[in-house]
Amino acid sequence: MARIVLGLIGEMAAGKTTATAYLEAHYHAETFRFSTSLRDILTRLHKEHTRDNLQQLSTVLRGLFGDDVLSKVIAQDVAKADAEFIVVEGIRRPGDIAYLRDLPNFYLVGLQTDEKIRFERLRSRSENPDDAGKSWEDFQKESHQESEEKIRELIQKADYIIENDSSFADTYQKIDAVAHEIKAVAT
């Protein structure tokens, strides 16, 4: 089988992490997250992994080293990966796929979810320390930040879109359908 690279894009709590975990478990995918290097730096600095800290650090790094700094890191990591199925999670900007688009068999997969469902998921999963107590107003404010706006623009260029508004089983079926279609056409 040819090596396949899936780039997952979606707004906050759209199901990217759930899709990634499913692909790891059922397709033995090797995964990379754009936020991993940011979280590593925040840990080293003894700072909380809040959404605000992650966004500020990303902005600073991009300002110092160029908009494509994280994209270069991810592309180099993907190039070294041995797996036949690779997932890149957390794509937010066009620059994030600049180098990934050059890879053979790269596919951008968008996850779209109703805003109210995303809000409830965000609060219940508490991926970041500030998520559990987040108000609807705070969620909407974060939804209109630049990175979330860029996601909405970039998702329009996705090779596949998965509507993720229902059950895990339904989402998994949709992921399987996309994965099987990609495997059939990958060269």
C-alpha cells in the first residue's frame, strides 16, 4: 500500500482528536499534532496549556521564524515516519499545509460540527485547563479569533468533508468510508 497522509482540519471540538484516535486504533496510523511542539515549550516554561497561551506562543514563533515554522517541523516529522498511514491533526492556516501538499498522497479532511455541539464537547472533554468552565460567550469569542476564521476558509479546500454531528458510530463509519476511498486511489 502507498503511504497516505491525512491532514485533519476543523474548528475547536469538531472531532479531530476523536478521528485521530480512531485512525490510530483501526488503521495503525502514526500521528502528529501541530500543538505538540507548542505544548512542549509551554511545559518547559512551566506555563499552563491554555488555549490563549498556545495561540500566543504560536503567534510569537510565527512572527520570529515565519508563518511556516510549524509546517516545516511537521513536514520533517512526517517525512521521517515509517507508518503507511499518517495523520496530521490541528491544521489551522494555509501555511500549515504548504509543505504537506507537496507530499504524495496527502489529503486534507475537514470535520464540521454544529456550534452548540462543539461547545458542549469542549466543556465536557476539558482538553485545556480553561475549557470546563468556559461560558457560551467566551466560546463564541474564541470562535471568531483569527485562527478559527482561517480554519473556516481553509476547510473549503478540503479533499473530503465529514459532518460530525451525531454518534461515534456514525462518525467512525464516515471516517472508514473516506479512508477506504483514499486507499483505493492512493498511488
